Amino acid sequence: MYQGKLKDVILLYKYRKFSVLGKGLAAFAYKSLGKEMDLWWDVEAIVPVPLHPKREKIRGFNQAQILAKELAKYKGIELLEKKLIRVKNIPPQTSLEASERKKNVRGAFAVKNGESLKGKIILLVDDVYTTGATIKECSLALKKAGTREVRAITLAQV
């Protein structure tokens, strides 16, 4: 659950620019979910939820990308960066009510050079699951590009 010390660490990671926490958070995710065979079975590539380039420049890193990279190393699975892109610079989901989140992310993601995704089972990586709107929109873009299946992993759920 997105509360207590885990919430504190995620907030430091994302908003206080403590990118160094990414490796430890990925280790936590791996320790928690690394043996969940239903999640990992036949996964062929890991894809991070992208930030818009302007937001990534301000933050200095993409928190989901660091998590995805570390999980890919742990599991020996290909990391596909920059395939899923954010095409709209939208307000952060945290600033919106649950009812507004779906509308906010609608059409915000696209796939670039998606040939390497066709027919694959993809694991999508993000930091926090609140309403599922971001995961859903990313999954729609990946499925439209021809992926066979999209699974998702997050550090915490609200």
C-alpha cells in the first residue's frame, strides 16, 4: 500500500530528486514479486512508463525507467526504452481527482518504432498505481502497436 515509509521513500525518490533510491526500490519490488511466476512467465521485454521530455528534464530522470532497468537486470529480460513515449505534456495525475485522471491521460501515449514489440508479452513498469488510468492508456498504446499481452508492476498501490 502507498503509505508509511514506502510512501515517504517514493516521494523522496520522485520529487526530491533522490534518484539513487531507484536501485533499492527496484530491489524491494524484485524481492516482493520476483518469484510470482504468473507475473513473469514468458515476459519478453520490460517497458517503463514514460515521462514527457519536459518533465523528465525538470526532474532529471524518469523514476519508472530506473526501476525497469534494474528489474530487467535482475530477471535477465530485455529492456525496451524509448519505445513507449508520452506525446502529451499533461498535468501530473497526483493533482487530479480520480474522475479526472482517465480523461487527463487519454491519448497521452504512443509507440515509436514498435516493430520490436510486435507479438511480445510486455511487462510495463511504473511507481504508483492509483486509479489504473496511466497503466490502461499505456497498455492500449502497446496493444495497438501489436504486443500480444501487457502485464504491469508498480511499487505501491493507493
